[in-house]
Amino acid sequence: MSQKMSNARIRGRGLVILGILLIASNLRSPIAGMGPVIDWITQDLGLTAAQAGMLTTLPLLAFAFCSPVASVLARRVGLELSLMLALIAILCGVLVRSQGSTPLLFAGTALIGVGIAIGNVLLPSLLKRDFPTHLPTLTALYVLLMGIGSTLVASVAIPLASWAEHMGFTLLPNWGVSLASVLLLVLLAMVVWLPQVRRHSAPTKDTAVLDSHSYLWRTAAAWQVTLFLGINSFVMYILIAWLPSVLIDKGYSEQQAGFLHGLLQLATAIPALALIPLMAKFKDKRWLGGSMAVLTFVGIGGLMLWPQYAVLWILMFGFSCGGGFILGLSFVGIRTHDAQQAAALSGMAQCMGYLLAATGPILFGLLHSVTGSWDASLAMCVLLCLVWGAIATKAGVPYLIDRRGHAHPVAIHAHETPEQELIRLRAEVEKLKAQLAAQAQAQAQAQAEAERDMDAASLVEQSAS
């Protein structure tokens, strides 16, 4: 009997992990599929360059403004249902933007951004709650699926649009057929995730009034994680938006630039395989974070000076940007002590990170317009990598943030198993809670004594008068 229960539990956890990975495959692919057919869309709808650029910036703005709302949604309806709602938003957004109308294109893109924002924020929180001893490994795996999903969708975008044109498809525009192809991934994720929603118990009565963790916005340790993710996203989305234009200016053909842009998407997925053993082995991740900044520095600098080796440089900064994203998400888990706090920190980091990232493509293009050269824009990214490296030396330190916004260093034991580390960290959290409770009690006693002294002094004055 116990063996059957154990097997059922393993199958259940396996289904949860599969659902998480399939959700992750939808968190970048709807955006990645837009780039290859942007020229088709621009010509068909008569968009200006500024309007076409907004199709890249709009999802990032949705990420920024909707990320803080995700943790509130999770507190009210639960993580499982919130993630299903995220998939429904992506599904509706994909359907709307594929119809061939300019207003629907922008409305659907914004709705997709809302769904992706919720998923981006809540997946780290779900991993923190259900798989605390495997957090780095599963974080790396779901980022790998994000890269694989985006590479797959981007690689079939042009062939699908060409196929629709060849077949004389009229229900949707050719580019709309291409954009709608991501529906297969979304529907598959919804089917696999549905049992989690059905088995999800109702939130407890106090869920809706849980602490919003607003103290995180006043905490240096939270801002270190936020800036690490923010600069990473700033550089990555610049490269996603402008790399083909830079390569064409450096002498590559449009076909070559398109291939190398696809290579960038694939390179961002590679770190998920390479970093899994390293993240599980090294508890102090400062050198890992710093190495991502160094690789990006070298890659972008190399593209400026020796563009003939673009394949090498793209693999280098694609790997480092993808790795930086994985590390940033793992820092959220390292610095928080429960799923609610992890969701709040993830929301804060991704809100500010994507708000910063939304300005990146605009600033990059503006510098090119002013100087007439892409090198000035690339130099801005190179200099920013130095700041990113400095922040990595702070963000990678294992701190635990308490509910007063104080960061407490966590001891590192290199030879601990994940289970032993979790037991020790839980004991440290309980010890910290006890210390805080004792401090609060002492403050309350001191305040009560002060009030008694004031009452006594008042009685003496009254009797004297």
C-alpha cells in the first residue's frame, strides 16, 4: 500500500514538473515568433518604424506594470489557478493579434505581455514552495525550455508564413498563421496543468490579507537582485531587437543576419544545461554572476572590433545573457524564506527590470540616430556590463531577508546535501523569527514601563497641585 502511495506521489510531482516546464516554454516564444515576420506585418498593415518598434517595447512594459500584480493575484486565488489564468491570457492574446488588424495586433501583444508577466513572477515562487531542495536545477531547466520554445517558434515562423501564402490561406493573413502557431504550445501546457488547478485547495481565510512585503522596496538586498536582473534584461532585449540591424551594417546579408539572430535565441538556452551542475555545487554564486557580466563585456566588445567572428561573439553574449537570467531568478529563491516573499521579490525585480529593459531598445536606436554608428550604442552596453559585474558581487551573496527588510548572511557549508542545507536553513529561519519576536516583546515591555512612569508622574503632579 505504501509503495503504491509512494509511486502515486512521484507521478504527481513529475506531472507538476512537466507542467512547469511546458508553461515555461510559453514565456518567451510568443515574442520570439514576432521578429522573423515583422517585415511582413509592417508592409501588410502599413506600420511606421516607430509603431513596429512598439511591438517589441509593449510586452516589456506589460511585464513591468503587471509583475507586482501577479503576487497579489496568487495570494487571492492561489499559484496554480494564477498560472492557468496566465496561460489563458497568452492564448487569448495570440488569437487576437493574429487577426490582421492593427488595433488587435497591439491589443493582443499587450495581453500576451500580461500573461507572460504573471508566469515569470509566479514560477519561481511555485518552485520555492514545492521544490525547495531542487531550486537551482529546476530554475535552469525551465529557462532551458523557455529558450527551446522561443528557438522552435522563431525557426518555423518564416516557413509557416510562406506555406500559408503558397496555400492561398485567407482566414488569417500569412503572418497571422505564423503567429498563431504558438497556440499548440499554449494548449498543451493548459491540458497538462489542468489537474493541478482541479486539485488545488481553496486559499485560507487569511490569504487575502497577507503582508504585501512592501518593505522589500526599502531593502538593499532586494535592490541588488532587482538591478542584476534589470541590467541583464536591458542588454538582452537590446540584442534581441537590434542585432540583425547591427550585423547588416557590419556587412552581413539579411539571410545571414536572420540566421545569427536565431543562433542568439538558441545560445540563451545553453546555460540551462551548463549551469545546472555548477549552481547545485556552488552556494556562493558571486563568481558565477560576475563571469556572466565578463562574457557579455567580451562578446559585445568583440562584435565591435572583430565583426567577422560574429558567431563566436553571439554565442558568448547569448550564453551570458541567458545565464544571467537564470542566476537572477535563483537569487530570488536564495534571499527569501517562503513562497509569498519569493513572489513579492520576483514581482519587484521583474517590474523594475522590465521597465528598465523597455528603455533599452529605444536608447540604443537613439544613440545610433545621433551618432550615425552602431558602435556608440554597443559601447553603452559594454560600459553597462562593468556596472552589472559590480552588482553581481553583491547579488550573489547568500542573504536571507526578514520581514523588517534586514538582510542576514547565511552560512555556507560546501559539503552539505540539499536536504541537509534545507534543514539547517529552516532552523536558522526559526531562530531568526524567535530573535525578532524577543526583540518585539522587549520593545513592548519598555513602552509599557514608559507609559506607567508617565502615569505615575502625572498622578504626582495632580496630587501636588
